[in-house]
Amino acid sequence: MRLSADDGQLRALVGRTRVFLLDLDGTVYIGDEPIGPMARTLAAVRSSGRKLVFCTNNSSKSAQAYARKLKKLGLFGREDEVYTSGIAAAEYLRANFAGKRVFLVGTAALRREFSARGIALDDADPDVCVLAYDTALTFRKLALFNRFLAEGKPYIATHADAVCPAKGVYPPDVGSFIELLRCSSGRVPDVVCGKPGPVMGGLLASHLGVAANEVAMVGDRPYTDIRFGNNNGFGTVLVLSGETDAAAAEKLPPSDRPQAILNSFNDIEKYL
């Protein structure tokens, strides 16, 4: 497979990278199977002195749940981190709506993460509304959320993916909920925290204490992972181990064009 950067450019990208942000499904594993010798590759990245942060838009699970899965697959190291769009939303609320009460459409796991970060949850008289990927969504939650939006409450979404990757038919994700609420309330989110926007990128760079050009985003989705990296001034590496194939990679618009293309992240080992 021809890379979108020559070896010298790729070596320069890797050389300045202190942190790799790694998408999950399609990038480090598919379902419950690591992609190739991924455990060896990640160990080599750690040994080179670089940090690994697993970065996902899925806000239905906690960082701890992802860490448990990665540990079970032999892919999680002691210094690694997991950062979700749900964590980004909680950090955004702390920075911009300190002390405000939040109505959260989200899973019990995300409610616990919000509470652990000092976010006050209120289902009756909130100041702010947050829409996340809720796998226990009910009509009552939607109707309440819609009412609060019609009343003009600030509206934040964790991410805007239309569907969630799954075996068989992809189920609706937050982007589908956004469209439903647009039809019923006339509102769209004031802020979307996850990939591909700048909110999560800025929070991550600040949290990690690194410059944007010292971060590289690696993923299999050009319109979320690569666009996220480009929007935030990160290095970008598209892997062909998931959603995108070589033919599609050749036709990407400038916003979604990576600095390098690899068959899988395992190919990075020779550039460390």
C-alpha cells in the first residue's frame, strides 16, 4: 500500500509525536479481537517514551469499562489513558458552566462519571441540557429534553455520530437523536464536544501538557478521526484496518485527508 507521505515525512511526524491518540474499534481492535500483533506494537510505542491515549466518541461507557476491555485484550498499559466524548463534555461543563445543574440524557455509567467530576445532575429544573449516547433512552427522557430545549436551555452534545458501529445493522447514535430533536424543538446543539470538533482536542492538549504538533491522531474514520486531528493541528494517520479502504482513501476531501496512511497501526513500529 502506498503511503500518503514518504518515509521521511512519516518519520518526521513520528519523531515529533509525544502522544498518540488512538481510536478503538477498527484501529486497535475489531470487536473482541486485537488487530494483528497490536499488543507488541503498543508495547514498542510505550518503550519509545511516547504516551498512548485511547480516544473514543462513544459516551455510553465509562473510561473504566474501556480500560477493563483493553486490559482483557492485553492492550492497556499502566500509564495509558482513556478519554471519551463524555469526559470531554463533563470537563467542558466544569470550565464553562461551573455550579450549574445538568439534565443528562445518558447511561448510568456516564451519570456516575459526571457525578464523580462534581457535575450536579437535575432531572426537574436544570440549567443546562446534555445529550449523550443513551442505550436506555426512553420517551419520557426525550420529551423532557425537548421541553427544556424549547425553554431555551443551553444545549450540549457529547458527539454527533449518526450511527454506532456494531455487527449487522448499525444502531442510531447521538447524531440521529440530534436530528429527531431538531425536528421537534427546532434546536441543534450549541456545542458538540467530541470528534471532529475542537473542544475535545483543546481539552486533551491542555490535560496532557503538550503542544498540538506533538500529538498524532490515529484512526480508521476520516470524517471523525482524521478531521478531528486536522481541526486541532495534530498529526494525522489513517489506518486501513477498519472502515476505510485504499480506494476510498484516495478520494478524500482536504478536510479529511491524513498526513499518512498505514495498512494498520502495527506498521508504525518501524518508524519509532
